[in-house]
Amino acid sequence: MSDTIPKVCVIGAGVMGAGIAAQVANAGVPVLLLDIVRDPADRNAVANGAVAKMLKTDPAPFMSTRAAKLIETGNIEDDLAKVAACDWIIEAVIERLDIKHDLYAKLEAVRRAGTAISSNTSTIPLDTLIEGRSDAFKRDFLITHFFNPPRYMRLLEIVTGPATDPTLAARVEAFADRAMGKTIVHAKDTPGFIANRIGTYWIQLGLNAAFDLGLTVEEADAVAGRPMGVPKTGIFGLVDLVGIDLMPHLQKSLTETLPKDDPYQAIARSHPLIEKMIADGFTGRKGKGGFYRVNREMGKRKETIDLATGEYRLPIAAGGLPAAAAKGDLTALIGLTGKMGDYAWAVLGGTLAYAAGLVPQAADSIVAVDDAMKLGYNWKFGPFELIDKLGAAQLAQRLEAEGKPVPELLKLAGDRNFYRVENGKRQYLGIDGEYRDIVRPEGVLRLEDIKLAAAPLLKNSSTALWDVGDGIACLEFTGKMNALDGEVMKLIGLAIPLVQKSFKALVVYNDGSNFSAGANLGLALFALNIAAWGEVDKLVAGGQKAYKALKYAPFPVVGAPAGMALGGGCEILLHCDAIQAHAELYMGLVECGVGLIPGWGGCGEMLQRWRDAPAMPKGPMPAVAKVFETVSTATVSKSAAQAKELMFLRPDDAITMNRDRLLSDAKAKALALVEGYQPPKPPEFRLPGESGHVGLNMAAEGFRKRGLATDYDMVVSDALAGVLTGGTADLVDTVTEADLLKLEREAFAMRVRDVRTIARIEHMLETGKPLRN
């Protein structure tokens, strides 16, 4: 669908506008990025500077540096006529109505009729934006509210007006969905739309209650964070992230545009400490610090502000919440006695009541509200899903007992849940009191939906096999972080004959945010600590056998990863016939980071890819050196596009931008491979042997001398070099796939027995970070 809008123009090269332009470029679509002239000597300096800054930003707005070449920069004074060649114009200038109106007047004179034009505003109503414009302009106008950063935040709120052309709006929506990877939520033309209206209310409640109840910043974020299904930043950490100075602007906008009887009006207030922090430049992470800061004058000491005194101090532990409350039992959380429970109720009860009052005022359904908060604010559960955890009736009763208004939607729900499963379908409660099926957009397939109406074909503690329709089976990992263990390998062995008998192809996929973090290190560490070497060796051999069985199965196997695919998770993908990857793919062979080498066939698979790459120089050493460089440094791709550059993905592997479409696209890819399918032939190699091994060690020694590698890194890289160069093989010898697997097993067995490797594994499990020993 990306070719439905061949070229896009973004006007406004600030953080949001530039980020939107980058995401369009990530979709492979040319972009014209314009901004004002600030320097007469360099009239495109603003747009050029934005692109240059994004190339250095981490996390990166661009999925590949190649995408940046699709952005053409310019300025509004000299280049506005170029919008005539664009099919969608996105306005992302400063939130001042006079500036927007002036720009729209200029655009009317140069744009093509029928060209979509949208504003990225989050505060100005659509009707106000199009005042004084022609009927043709009004037909082509809508609001497309992206969230920052545009590459990573999936939510796109779309607002249309009575005059907006539905066909044009549908075209924009399809492009944003399929090409830019956005999940579309339709919002009504009300202040703040959905996510920011609820999010701002939630933040204001959290700030107010913390000051009023005398909580520390740490206590507030401990309560209004993970226990509520909110990211660990909590409220104060989130405000630091987005910018403390943004809060007064949001407050001003909402108080001026919301009805006077809106509940937000009653809680909107400033706090002297926050005003002083902004005045002094303590605006959060982008400033000198915020509620949290790193004091570089004190050796990068972490500090937190004291809400009572305004002085920075060392962090204070929040004090443990009872187990039930800490694990997300909301009834237990708001039932706590003392200020922690009072704070939980003030924030949660107030926010949920407010959200319940916005349907149908700001959105037509509770699904739109929940999707907006989950995608726009990274909540694990939407407001109505949280209400179901508490019970709508219990929430209404407590509100009523405290003399607070009870939203009509809560009264309508009564003792019922807002969501239920009926006849294998998830349903939601409509504003008429009737339940309706949640209908996915065409081309969206989720494994969670299939599970509601079916039982697994095979299942054990770590894996399951599902029928996902059209003759396609799906292998799903189910352990923590989708880690891989012996149970996964056992089920693969059972799945292959079943798929061969009853299905056309297999897709390896799961709905998790991460495809797989690799082998189950916790299980491995347990075996190492009791010296159960045989079990570890058995796991390595079992993984090699299972992965090669997938590779040579008599049917196509398609991997469909999203998020992290590390270590063994990367290796299973390397054995697939094809990969349909989500654009946000962080893929790599990271075993060297924990003192090991890839043990499930990853070395041979990567050697074959680099050797067969058309641009790779011929001879035994170039491919070996490239794989050594990538694997020894535990390199991980920062996108699927970069995974192609690193050869974790083949040139003809495909990329899906929208996460919700990944399984459907993978099914289609598998079906396309069925006719005439033949398993691949085992590769054979000519490897450089001992001379190549010495050469790789010399390269590694250069890293050690520069302080980039430790002594034990040298030991691990030596083991990797031995495998990649073929061990004792010579240039005249043929090294088979089986030979490489044997070398992997032997090298893995040596490294896994080393106490330095065990220390690395322990440190990784405890801290999530590599140990440089």
C-alpha cells in the first residue's frame, strides 16, 4: 500500500515534524521537509540541521542511514511550490493558530486539488483550523496526530470533519497503517483528543496527590507505575522524559478549550516548585535534570528532588508494597491503608472515572480509548481493562460513597465487565448496553484471537503449535521472554511430522513484544552450578538437531520475528526458508557477550550467507572475517533494515511495518513458497584453517590493545575463530555443515565450563548487562 501515496511533504522540521519525515522515509517513500528561513546565508539550515541531528540521535529516528537519502530539504519561502508534486502534506509547525492559518493560505495557492493535507496538532480543534478556507481545502483536510518519537510510538489519532472526503481520509489511513506502521484510532474533534486528554488528566492528578499527601517522588512512581500496568517511569519519571516545561502549555490549552464543567478544570493547578524548576532550567532529561537527575559534579551521582524542600538528595527506597498490590492486584493496591493507598486511589480512581466519562464524547467506543492509552502512553492495560480488574460496580460504589459523580457508562455496565469472550470472540460493551465483537481491520491477524476459539495442536511448558488457517501451522514460544530450552526442541521434533501430514507450511511466530531473548540462561546456570555438563551438552546437541530438522523439513518454514531475536532466537530464524520481519527487529548472535559462542548452527548459517552474497569478494577469508567481526562483538541490528545490512536477513526477506499485520503477512509468504517447494541442499565450505585463525586473532589483539576487548574476550574470540576457520581443516579440504556443528559443540563445551563464562551468565541474569571480565 505504500505506493498509494508516492510522495509526502512535511512542513515543520522540529522534533515531531522531522521524526514524521523520517518514518515516511523508513517506509521507502520520498519526503520533502520544509521549514522557515533563519539564516539568509544557509536558507535550508533548519531542515538540513534536523536531518543531521536525527542521524546522530539514539534511539535513531531512521531505521537505516539509507532512509535519510529519501528526504529532500528546503524552506517555505523558496520551495513551497514543490508541494504540488506531493500527495500528502503534513503540517507540523508551532501550535499557534495564526501561523497555521497563514501557512494554509499559502498552501491553497500551490497545492494540487485532491492532495491530502493534515495537521499534527494535539490542541487545536479541526473546525478552528479550517476557518476561512475554501470548500476544496476543507474536503482534503484532516488531523493526523502522531506521538513522539514517531518511529517507535505506534498510535496515530485521526480526526476528520463533516466536510472531509472519506475516500481521501481512507487513503491516508491505509498508508499510515501499512507503510508507516501506525495503529489508527479515530478520535472526535474534542480538546486533546483521546490519549493526551486522559494522559494529561492522569499526570495532573498524580502530581497534585503527591504534593497533597506528602509522598516522595520514589513513593509516587512506585505506586503509579508497574502495579498499575504503567511503564516503570511512573508519573514523575514520565514528566522528566517528555519535558516538565511542556506541562504548563498543555494545561493552558486544555483549560482554555475544555468546557468549564469538565473535571480537568477542577484539578488544573500549578505548583510553586515546578514553576521554579522550569525557571531555573530543570526541565527534565533535556535540561539540567528534573524530578530525577544525574549530578555530574558529584561523579554522576543519581539524585531525586525533595518535593517538600525543593532540594536534591540521594534516592530513598520507596518501601515495599505488599506482594498482591505490587503484582497488579488493583483492589489490594487502592485498599492499602495510609498515604500509599490514598495515592493509588486518587490517581487510579480519578483517572478511570474521567476516562469512563469520555465515551462517546471523545471516542465512539471503549476500544478506541483503551487502544489510545496502550499505544500512546505504553500502558499495559487500557482504562476500561483496568476497570474490569477492579470491577465496574465496585468502582461506581466507591465513587458514590465519596460523593463523586458516577459516569453514565459505569452505571450502564453495572455488574458486568466491559470486555468478555463469547463464542470464541472478544467482545466489548457498547454505549447502548449491548456487546459487540471486536473486529480487526482486514489483513490483521493475532494469535491471541485464534487462541480464544481453538486449542493447541501440541503444547508443553515452553512451546505450542497452532492451526492459524489456510493450511498453515504456527510454532509459538511461551516461556518467559520466550526463552528457548529443551522443551522447545522436543516440540519441534513432534511438530515436523504433524505439519508434514496435515499442513502446507509452518510459521514461527508469537504475539510477544520480543520474539525470543535466546536460550534459557537461568536453566543453563542451574545446570552449570551443579556441574550437570551432560545436560548442557544435551541441550546444545538437541538444539542443533531441531534447527536442522526445521531447515530440511519437506515444507516451507517462515520466521516472523518482532522485537528482540537474540542468540538462539536469532539462530532459529537463520534456519528458516524465509523471514517476514517486523520493522522493529533487534536481531543478533550475542553469545560472546556471555562468554559463549553460537551453538545451534548460527556460525555455519552466517558463513553461508556472507559467502553467497553477490558483493562479497571471493576466497576463503572475506566471509569468515565478516562473520567474525559481527559475532565476536555481539552486534545486534537496530532495525530490520539494518538486519539486512548485517545479513541476518537475506535480501529477499520481507519487512512488515505494522506489527499487527505480521502474522498475516508471514502466512501469505509461507503460502507463496508451497508450490514446488524443495528443501535446501546442505552447504559445503572451503575455510582458511590455521592461517585464517591466526589472522583473526591478530585483529582481535588490536581491539584488546585499544582497550576495546578484555583478556577473556580474547579467549572467547579465539574459540569463535577456531570454528569459523574450520578448525584443523586446510584450504584444500571440504568442510561440511556437520563438521561446523561439531566444532560449535566442542567450542561451546569448553567455554561453558570456564568459571569466567559462568560469572558472565550470572551477571547478565542479575543485572541484564554484560560483564567485562
